[in-house]
Amino acid sequence: MKIILDKASNMLNIQLSDKPSIESAELEEGLVVDYDGDGLIVNIEIENANNFDFSKFTFETLNQKSS
């Protein structure tokens, strides 16, 4: 995962995967999600990052049991 803040364009880019983006969807104004060929999210773009309301996100830690 890579998180990039471009101060010049005020865009926050969260790269979740190196797989290429096949499709994009604007979930709301200034929030774009990119999908790979399997329909998995590979990138999240947040325009006007300084003014974005991050309280819209939910952060969770999941416990993964080993097999």
C-alpha cells in the first residue's frame, strides 16, 4: 500500500494494489474508486484533500485466524 499527497493538486491517492485499474466510479463529488479486472478496489483518489471530511471513513482492525 502507498499513500501519496500531491500538495500542488491537493489530491490524496491511496494505492492498495499495483494491479492496473480497469474501471473507475465516483462515489461522491471528489471521491473516486478504481477497480481492477476482478472488481477489487486498487486505488482511492480524494480530490481537495485538505477539505475532505475523513469522518465519512470507518477504520476497523480485523482479527484473522490462521488455518
